[in-house]
Amino acid sequence: MVNIGNDWDEILAPLLNSENYLAIRKFLIKEYSEREIYPPMHDIYNAFKITPYKSVKAVILGQDPYHEPNQAHGLCFSVKDGVKLPPSLVNIYKELKSDLGITQCQKGDLTKWAKEGILLLNTTLTVRRAQANSHSKCGWTWFTDEVIKLLSKRDEPIVFILWGGNARSKKSLIDKSKHFIIESAHPSPLSAYNGFFGSKPFSKTNEFLKSIGKTPINWDLNE
């Protein structure tokens, strides 16, 4: 079974031992044995492994993993170093420069953000090669809904950054009296000009964290 290696193990145990999760697991065993699935099986839970529950300051919600070879590694919008930057990530970097003046990083690995306390979570955690949303109905929506509910129950406030319709559909699961929600269009080239550019999610996140006495996020990936 899944071994994350931090406080998520205890928190997610009821989910991971449920009939719903066992159905997802059964589906994935078949899929990974018969098809090319991303990310690699050992990377599926990287977001949880790198950002413990107690350390989460912010959540960025993506849709599903990149579906081309060597891209997805378990963190939404992130690719490993040496991989060409996907268009959505290029637009995220453009908004970061516009918002905070941070020069665009040439690397696509967002692990540094995850270590800063940003849970980089996709709403669906796996995908078939070249088939976007191909695993969206296998049960992951239930699983990530439950994860958002668990985060929402935390007394310590969290920033939820919801980009695009898929992520914004989770808004009703978040206790708005405790947590801070930032929402906009998705950073993909199809929608970035419909409200993502100019939305200033990075500075808004840091302003909120400072307002509750938390250390702001260091968004600079060049350091």
C-alpha cells in the first residue's frame, strides 16, 4: 500500500483503506501493466511526500498530469529539469515576473515551491499517454475532494489557489471563514488572457501569509 513517510500517512489512512480507494488501486494496477501511464507509479504521491500536512501554507490545484513522455513527476504544473517548459508553466512564469518581478526560470521543476509549503496537487493524479483527462473518472475526483476537505478542516489558515474550472469546482469544499481563496482562469494558452494574466496570485498569497504572521513564500526558483 501507499507509504508517504510523513503525517499524511495517518491523515490519509481512512481514505487509503476505503473501498473507493481499493477500486482506484485495482484500476491503476491494470492500467500500468497494459498502457503507458504518467507519472511513474513511484511519483504519484510526490506532492504529499514533499509537503507534509502540517507544513501546507498554500495549495495550487491543477487538472491532471502532463500526458507526454518525461514530463509528469507528481507535482502539478512541474516538469523535471531538462524538459522543455510546457506552455502553462511558461505563462505561470510570465505572471510571476509581472507580479513580483522575478526573472523567468529556465527550469521547470517546482520542487522548491513544494518544500516552501505549497501542495502542488492535481485533481486527477494519473493519466494515459497522449490522452488528457483519461483517468478523470477512475475515482481520483473523490480522492482529491476528500484531501481538500481534510485540508479545510485544519484550524491554521491555508491559501487555496484555484486555476481553471476543474480547480474552481472544489471551492465549495473549502471553509471560506478560515481559509483564503484565490481563483482565476487557467494558465493554459487557451484561457490565460481571460483572467489569469494580471491576477497576481503570488503577491496575494504572500500578503495573506504575512497578515496571519506566517513567513511568505520565496517564489524565486532561480536561487
